[in-house]
Amino acid sequence: MVTQVSEDVKLAAIGGEARTIDEWLTTFQLLTVVVDPYTYESAWILKTARRFLDHFRGADCRIAWTVTADERDAARFLGPLAEETMTFCDPDRTLVKGLGLERLPALVYLRQDLAVLGQVEGWDPAAWENVGALVAKVTSWTFPQLPAAGDPGPFEGAPAKG
């Protein structure tokens, strides 16, 4: 697992211009769910990931989707979720490669100094809950209990290389 992401990694939010990950992390830490809109596995986790991210909406961290597609496909895949929560587009999978991700969906928690504090590939409810507990501890927040009724069973995810 990568312990620090390179400051050269660039991400663009839907409707915005590309900035370095270092610029995105100037004020807040980042908690992002990385999804591939071209796989079933990423679609299976949307409802759960939305609930997970929403739980941290008021915490001292930036919550976001990172979609391995251009703006059009990212917006099409997420639908109204792309308007509710910041959405980064990573069509060249720059962040995915920079984090060394091998399976998607993934949950990633980054600190302002670009350190990777937590990273889970695929859907492992206990591992996602552990990352949530870490975010909660760092931000003096609570964390969601996983899995919840209606959540999918655990799965390893699809290959991240696309």
C-alpha cells in the first residue's frame, strides 16, 4: 500500500479545472470513494457509499466521489449524487495509479500532508468501518456502523486498471 500520494497528481471536479491533490488538501483532509462507472461492483456500492460519505458531511474533512471517467460519464453514472457531493473525475486513473489501487470501488482517507491514513479496496464492511472510526477519531466525529440493512455482501471489487 502507498503511504503517501504524490503532490503531482491532478484531479478536476465536475465543472472545474484540474488542480493538484496538494491544492485540494490545503484546507481539509479528503475522504473519497473511488468508483469505476464501467463496472457492476461500483454500482453495487453507491447507496452504501453515499450513506457513508453523508455521515461525515459536517466533519472537518472534505467528502468526495472520485470517478474514473470524464465529466459526462461521471455525471451519468452518479446522477444526482454528483450534484450532492463534490465529484472528482480521474479519467486517466492518475489518482488510482498514484495510490496503487488494484481493485475498485475503494475508500481512501488522505491527510493534508498527502499521507494515506486509510485505504480499503473492494467492499469489506469491517474495513470500511475501521476507516470511518479513524476519520471519526481524527475529526472528533462519530462513524457509521457497517454493514447496515440493505448493504451488499462483501466483494473484492473489479480490477482498477479498467
